[in-house]
Amino acid sequence: MNRKTSLWLISILASVVSTIALVSLYQKFGETHWVVIGFTFVFFTVIHKLILTSFLNQKHSYIRFTMRPPVLVFLLLFSFILMWSLKTSSGYLAASSWLFAAYVFLISYVTLFVSVAWLLYLLVHHSVSLHWKTVSRWKICIYAIFPILVWSMYLVAYYPGTMTPDSLSHWEQIHTLDFSNWHPVVYTWYIMALTTIWKTPAIIAFSQIVILALFGGYAAYSLEKRGIASKWVWIGVLLFGLYPLNGIFPIAIWKDIFFSGFLFLFTIFTYNIVSSKGAWLASNWHQFMLGINALAISLMRSNGLPIFVVMAILLLIAYRTYFKRLITTLVLVGLAYFLISGPFFNYMDVRATSPNEALSIPTQQFAHIVEENGELTEEQRNYLDSILPLETWKENYNPYLTDKIKFAGEYDQNVIFDDFGYYLSTWAAVVSNNFGLAVEAYLDQTSIIWQINQPEDGYTSTYARNVYLYNDYDLKTSPLSSTVYQIINDNLVRVEMYLLEVVLRPAVYTAIILLTGVALALKTGVRSLLILLPVLLNSGTMLLATPAQDFRYQFANVLVTFLMAAVVFITFDSKQKKVQHE
């Protein structure tokens, strides 16, 4: 038996073992469709063959790479988190024999560890050292044309755009002029400004298509300027334009689309700063654009300001040569933010958002502990009962959504904010006495952020495909072409039905961003991690206060994944001459 045949046989046997373990980790093996099992088996047979071949050819290099302390720590942690993210929530493994459960967890972990180590090794050792080149700024617009054309077909299919109750809240305010910052009022004013030209949601949807396409065009321009061949950039632009999520989300009248777009742009700016070793910051125009972008992020969602502040501090530390420029931008953005959100909001009679929106996690923990008859003192029970009757806490608790509690008619948030310190001390005491239940509630509520395998009793709010029917403005979905509607709608239905946990769980994109980001940092230096931070900070802040299982909160991760898929193959040569960015 020759070596090639032996490797294939070993790969097949290893794949059988891995397939049984990983499928059982994800769901009951006996309830899994044979096509899924077959695909998993073939996939891991090929992966194991590639890993074995690579390892045998470069054994010592692989071992040295894997044993590097930063690499080993990352692989151990990342593989464990990935396994936990893929694990079924049904609980059947806990009810199985300990031997079977141990087999599933051990083999799954080893398979993921080895696979991730191999992929990380390839990403670190396969790159190109490129040279700056001059690229016309018009390329930004040229690269944007294809996405605009493709995404406009989604608007044709779902004309005049897609709208949910959140969208209609903005639409109502432009008619009543009774402004509220419950949903960012800046986005309401943006809608109001555009609808003076054409009073239809379509103008908002089309503007978002154009803006996101231009941001994508700017990313492509930045990559080509960094030295990537135009043909590869065009392939990326085609994939970026054709990806279904990039088509359906821009036509949604949601502030999250703008926020995600500006977070994507902030990531591109950060990439330009890092790849130019800070030289990008020398331009006054770049400082101005960075400031406008940061202000938009800060005003477009409540977690935007802390994201910018953290990024600004880290950039100040990493690029001290440009300290004066960065501190000036930081101060001006902060001043503009507080002038707009303070005096100007007051002048426009904007009602402030409820601070209760930030209490989703404590609310869910209280509710779960009450529902499970956890350990509560009489004082704690009376306090929670004064906020909402205890029976209503139980009846309205949904592990993945706070709406039924915080919007219950009997819910009295004044009790909370009349003495917020007491609320926090009560929460800390209740959690410490019911730590296991509190962790369960936290993991359930934040599952949209960290969990690839959607919980069996959970849900994922994906994308809107119509205008919410119950509205007072006679708005409805009216496709401009029934043929285009049929093609696009059928495709989106298939994505949601068959690829939900591949395409529509944000943790998939977060995992790709983390893996490519760490690979980039290993070969270009720790500063490269700054490129990941805008979206990771967004995910991190959502882990503190996510109110629901909405994919749109993490849409920026999709956009940044496309950027990272290209950036990971670039090596920043410290000896290259720095050039002036356009």
C-alpha cells in the first residue's frame, strides 16, 4: 500500500470518528438527514487528508508554530468557544451515557483544534508582500456600480423598501414632529430631509444602497491602493455585491443599517491607519472624515460613543506621533456629540430614550430566577413585585426577548430609577445567590452574539421582506417586477430555511473575523488587532445589553468579514516607503 492510499484510508477513518462526534455535538445523530451526514463526512475526509499531507511535509514547522505560547493559548480558547457555540442546547447529551458524552466533546474539541491550527498556519504562512501604488479616486465610484445595480434589484422586488414597527416609529415622527430618541432621532431627521425630495421610503432605501456600495467601493480602492491586483479586487467586489444579505439589508429602513455601514467605514479607516503605519493620519482631510464617521457612529446607536472613545484611546497609544491630531479629533467629536445630544436635542424637544433599555440582562436574570423559584429574600421578592407582579415575571419571561416584560402594562420602571443604587445592589445580591440561574439567563439572552447553533426553543430575527401591514400611512409592499420579486424572494426563503445557522447567525462572521485577525497580527504585529476592534467592541457592548435576537444588530460583521478575507493575505513590509493616501 503506497503512502497516498494510506493517507486517504487514515483520513476516511478519522472523518468517520469526527463526523459522528461533530454531528452528535450539533444535534441528535439519528435525527440528522443523511445528506448532512454525508456532506460532513466528505468535507472532513478532505480536510483530514489536507492536514495530514501538510503536516507530514512540514512537521517541524507546524509543531514550532503551534507551540508558540500566543498561538497555543488562542487555539485552546478559540476551539473551546467554537465547540461550545456549536453545541446543541437540547440537553440530550447530558441525558446520555457519560462515555458517549465524553467521546462527543473530546473528539469534537480535538477535531476543531487541529482544523483551526491548520487553517491558522496556512493563513499566517500564505501572504503576499505588496507595494503601494497610485489609484484614481474615481475607482471608488466604479467599484460601487456593480453593488448598486444588484442591490437595486432587491428594491425593485420589495418596493418601496422593507419596514418593521421600528421603521414606522421613524416614519410617524416625520409626520407628527414629536421627536423621540428611543430610536436615534438623527436617523429620523435623515429620513425627514430626504423625504422633502420624494415622500416615499424608497428614497431612503436607495440612499442606503448607494452609501453602503460607496463604502464597499472605498474598501476595494484601499485594497488596490495597497497593491492587490485589480482582478482580485474585482472578484471581491462581485462576491460582495452578490451576497444575499448585502442586498436585502440596505433596503430596510433601520438605523442599524447606517450604523453598520459607518462601523464598516471606521474599520476601513483603521485598516488604512495600520497598513500605513499611521501615515494616513497626517492628512487633514482624513482627520475630518474620521471625525465625521466617529460622530455618525456615536449618534446612530447608544453603544456608538463608547466604541469610538475606546478606539480613540487605543489609536492615541499606538500612534503617539499623531497624538495632537488624534486628540484634536477626539475633542471636537466629543464636543459636537454633546452639543447635538444636549442643547440641540432640547431645542428640538427630543424626548430622551428610556435608560431601561440598557437593563435587558438584569431584567432577564431576575425573570429567570423568579420563574425557576430561585433563592430570594422576602425583601427582594417584595422589591421585584413592586416593579412587576411576580406572577407576571413568570408568565412573561421569554429567555431570548425582554419585550413582554419591559412593555407589560404593570411594569413600573420608576421604581428602578427612583433609587437605581438599590436596584443594582439587589441585582448583585440576587445573582450571587442564584449564580447558575443568572448565567443561564445571560447565555440565553446573548445567544445571538456567541452561539452558532440556534437554541431549539430560541429564534433568530433575520431580515424583513415586506412593509409591516398594520400602519397608518397606507404603506405596503408593491413589487415593481413580479419576476424579480419571485426570484429574489425564493432565494431569500431558501437561505432562511436551509442556511440559517451558516449565513444568519452573527457568531459565524465573528469567528472568521477573529481567526483572520489573529493570523494578520501574528505576521504583521499586534497593532493589526486594531482593525478588528470596531466590530468586536460592537459585539462586546451587545453582550452587555442585547434586547433581542436580531441579526441586524451585528450586520457590520458581515461587511467586515469581506474586508478581512482580503486583508489577511497582505504583509505590511516595514521597509516600504510610506505614501500619501488620497
